[in-house]
Amino acid sequence: MKIPRLAIWQQWILHALLIWIGSELSDSITYWYEINTVGNYLFNEDGSAVTLWQRFVNHNYYQAVWLVILIGTLIVEFNYHFVFIKRPLSHFIASNFLFSLVFAMALMAHNQLKYGGEFQFLWAPSIVLTAYGFAYAIFRDFVYQRLNRAQQKIQLVEAELTTLKAQINPHFFFNTLNTVYGTALSENAEKTAQYIEQMSNIMRYAITEAQQDFTSVEHEFGFVEDYLYLQRMRLAERNTILVQTDLFYDKLPAEIAPFILAPFIENAFKYGIRVDQDCIIKLKLRIQNRILDLKIENSIFPLKPEQAGLGTGIRNTQKRLQIIYPDRHQLTYGAVGDIYTLRLQIHLN
């Protein structure tokens, strides 16, 4: 579930519309209250009292209040999206004040040309617009952070539900594997028994760790070793396939999100292997000083129709990385020639 967001121009128009409606309502209510408490104090040239509708028309047709609000909110939105979010706060304050100053000068020049008299620059409009822009940016950022945290919680809950659904069948398969493992031992099929034992380790990890937010790095590292062992056993008799692995863990205690590496490794074997062609997979995993560094290189081939979903697992895991390690990971991937390379670095807990 993704919280919908308006385009920048839509946010600007909505912002201007809300300010315009608020200002007109405030002015109309104030004017109505003053008429009913003090009496009429604004009159037309023919001596009749200025009505609420006439005051509204005067504001928006003759004084073009809507245009002033439209330009003013454009300045605020521009500074929020292109300065406040991307630049230091000092840059935002300076930019906001500069644009507000120019806008106030333009208003004063327009009034001087329209109504005559001496040009008198008023600091108040630029200061008010600067202050409003600052308050607006702080409030918007606060709301955005709250929405972002809410969206992350929703995504985590959805991921947990998906994991729980995936754990119904693993219990059955785990028990079945234990039965098959006993049968293989009784028949002296040691290689088969060893294969089943590694598969059983993977299933046990899936059942016990998947529902946890974090697991020990040692457990995740062991899972990777078991998975690679199974793949080497499966591909051992293929002369056209070269699998090179380099794994190192310095045993420093740390935690990691479970199965965060699995999609990347699985994709390499799923899409980088063809039994009828020469292919290679190079995997290097180092976990040192609580920094995980994973590099995978594998051959790439034209996709088959049944492989149309290539990349979905990586995209989903990338979202998971952004939620769990927002400022503590780097992920790059892409193809150069006939080799696909992926590099992942995580600063662990």
C-alpha cells in the first residue's frame, strides 16, 4: 500500500486555493461582523453601502488578490521543494527572504504605477511571506515524516503478513524432509542425505527466523553457506558452469534483517545459469567490523517468456533495504556486456 502524493504543481494549486478560500472567508466574516456591530463604513460612489459580494468582487477583480496569492504560494512551494528539501537550512532562509523581497518590491511598484504617489517600500510583506514560508516548510516536513513513518509501518506489516502466509507450507516440508533424510540414511545414500540435511537447515532458518525483524549475522551467514552448498552439489557435474565463492565473517556479533541477501543470490543462480551454454557465477561476501559487503557477478542471457518477472525480487528487496537501512546501505546493479554485477554494502546494527 502506497500513500498517494500529488505532483508539485498540484500541491501548489491546492495550496493557493486553500489560502485564497481561507483569506476570503476570513475577510467576509470580519466584514459581516463589523457591519452588524459597528454599522456600514464602506460606501460606493452613489452612496450605497458596499455589500459582501461587492467587497469580494473588488478583492478578486480589481485588486487581483487571487493572483497575489497564486504567486506568493508559488514562491513558498518552490523554496520548499527545491531548496528546503535539498539544501542546508541557511540556503532556504536566504532564498525565501530574497524571493519574498523581490515579490514585495514588485507589488509596491505595481501599486505605485496604478495608484500614483511616491514609491514606498514596505518591509512587512516580505517579512510576513518569509516567516510564512519557513513555518510552512517546517510543518510540511513534519507531516511528511509522519506519513513516511506510517507508510513504512504499513509496508512492514504487509511484509510480515506475506512471510506468515509463506510459513504455512514450510512446516509441512520440513517434517517431510526429516522423513526423507532418515530414509536416505537407512539406504546408505550419503550424498542424498547430506543434500537433504542442508535443505533442512534452510527450511529451519525460514521457519524460525523469517518472522523476526532481525536475526544474528551468524545465522544469515550460515544460511548463505547452506544455500551455496546446495547449488554446488546441484551443479557439480556441469563442466560448462563455473561457480566461485569467497565467504568471510570475522565473528563480531551483529544483527541483520533475515533473508535480506537471499533474493540477490537466488537471482544469480536462477537467471545466470544455462546448462547448454558456458556461464559463470562469482560471489564474494565479507562481513567485517559490522560492515557487510556482497558482490555478485554472473552471466546474463536473453530472458525466456517464463522469466518475465526478472528484477521483481530485487526491487522488493530494495524497498525493504530503504525501510530498514535508510541511510546505512548502498546498492548498485547493472549489466556490462554479458556480465551482470551487483554490489551491496550494509552498515549493520
